[in-house]
Amino acid sequence: MKVSLSAAFIALSLGSTSVLAATLASRAACTTAVKLTGNAFSGRTLKAHSIYAAEVNAAVAALTDKSLATKAAKLASVGTFFWLDKISTIAKLDGLIKETSCNEILGIVIYDLPGRDCAAKASNGELAVGSLATYKTQYIDPIRKIIAANPNTALALVIEPDSLPNLVTNSNLTTCQQSADGYRQGVAYALQQLNLPNVVMYLDAGHGGWLGWDANLTPGAQELARAYTAAGKPAQLKGFSTNVAGWNAWIKIPGEFDVPPDGQFNKAQDENRYVNLFGAALASAGMPNHAIVDTGRNAVQGLRLAWGDWCNVNGAGFGVRPTSNTGNSLADAFVWVKPGGESDGTSDPSAARFDSFCGLADAFQPAPEAGTWNQAYFEMLVRNAVPSF
Ligand code: BGC
């Protein structure tokens, strides 16, 4: 901010318009409507938005370790998705769009399905099973309206993390059975309504340790493809998101869980292989198959006791910064979806949303409610970042 202002001041005082014009251009929305084709991340930077920056800045202010504070401050300029995790957060969307420049893409997570987080407790949402009409009219419709009113800004949407993967592997749970219809119809509605030219969408596909099992690849791809078809095959759905809020490495050979039975029946031993395997399954099922991969917290491996351990993994570090330079033509970008420092779930066993995964021996404790800032966890992520800050 300071740099831009002084650049503008110099330009004005020199009577030169070119520097000023360039400065303003890099801070403003595009002057014409954005039509996203191909890899939308190529040539655009994932927006480092003000809400995450404010969390980071508050965390930095609380640090007495000066060298750690200097590193932590850099997080404010790393692109990170913003989660629309309840209806009231939609009020922030227009402001976030307005601060996004023409050379940037704003990352937004769509996350408010009725009966949300059906196989766990930590992220149960505000909408009860059966509230599909509310999801459509009070959640998706207003989001569509705001995005449609801002056609000159690029947005990337991750659609409903964990929802369809839960229907594939957790259909034995009553909660997931009850949520199934609402998930399928809600996701299809989101894909249909948010199919705007300035938007690219990626439907969540869990991670390699989830739908990557031999037996899960085809049913998983078919479940996602059904939503795509039900939505009328929206052109702006580019494929799938993986490792959202996850811990898997992009490339690790042999894989962290490359021992029987995981290694025997699951070839998706890292997210690179998962993108290829699930991408092929999606192509067979008739759905676009490009991917974005969350590398926000995957710097350190060998921390989890089991592949499925998902809550506040202890010892984690910030991973590779967002980039479209992935080395895999199916992977459009590495992105940071989970805002590092925000909790995955409370470790307080007496809390209503306590999930036992957040009390496991490999989970960082104490931890506050999902989405709430955990200063000590953030500091650990900074310390363990690879590449380091
Ligand atoms: C929480 C959301 C939060 C998101 C990002 C999820 O686990 O349920 O409330 O916005 O994480 O931190």
C-alpha cells in the first residue's frame, strides 16, 4: 500500500502519467468483462485478501519473537481462499471482489450445505437437513447476484468440500444418508447458478487417501459427474479440488502410507498420482478433469498416525505457495484453500462440536472451534514452512 501510494505521488509530482496509470491498473478490476477459458490461474495471482491479512497482522502483533514475527508477516501477502461458511459471511463478498485486481483471481469456498459435515462433528453447519430451499434462496442466489454484478473480476470457487466424497464412503452413517439428497441437489444447484463467465469452479473430491482407493475411484468420479450432469454440464466447471484442508504431499515416493493395506489397494500415494488417477476416472465418467490442489499445510510428512487423521495435525507447516506452475498439465494450480491458523475443530471434549479426531494423539491441543484462530498453531505452521519464509 505504502509503495503504491508513494509511486503515485512521484508520478503526480513528475507530471508523468505512465507510472500512475500502471500503479492504478495493477490495483483495479479489469476494464472489461472477464471471460475465463483454459487455466484461469495462468497469468493471475491468487488474491491475498484483506480478511486473512488482518488475521495474520493480529497474529504478528502478538509475537514477541522478532525473527518469527518477520516471517509471519509475510503470510499477509500469500493468496488464500475465503470461506463463505454461513449466510452472514456473504456480506463480505462484494468488498473482497472490489479489492481484487485485474491480474488476480479471488478464491472463494462454497460451504453451507444442509446437514454439512455429515461424517464428522467439528464443522456441522447452520442449515439443518431438509433446508434445501434456504440453501438455494438465501445462500446460493445472493452469491450469484453479487458475482454477476462484478463481471470484471475473476473468481475461483471450490464447491462444498467433503460433501460428495462423504456420500461415496460414509453412506453407512445415518447422518450422511439423511444429507444425501440435499447434498446432491444443492451441489447441482450451486454448479448451475454459479456458472458465470468470470468464474471457474472445482468440485471437491477429498484427497488421495479418501477417494484414491481402487474401489473408490470409479464410484467417486461417477458421483461428481452426476452432479455435473444434473447441473446441465456447466462450462465453467473445470474439474475437482483435492487436499482441501488436507495434509498429503504433492509428490512423495514411496508414499507416506505405502504399506499394506493402504499401499496395496490405493495407488494414489500422493496428490500428484491422485490427480492423475481420479482425473482419468472423471474423464471416463464424462466430467471435466482439471484439478487444483491445496498445498497450504502439507510441508511436513510423517505426522499422522493414520491417513484419515484430519484435525489440526501436530507438527504441520505451510507448504508450497500458490502457483500455476505445477508440472502436471491436469493440475491447474497449487492453491491455499484452508487459511493456515484457523482451526479444524475444537479439542474440548465437552463442546457440542467436539469430534474425537481432534482429541487424537497426533492432533495439536488445545484447539478452538473450527474456523477460529489458533495462534500457537499458526506459529508452528510458520516455523515448519517449506519453503521457509
Ligand atoms: C470450518 C469453517 C471455516 C473453515 C476455514 C472449516 O473447517 O468449519 O467454519 O471457515 O474451516 O477455516
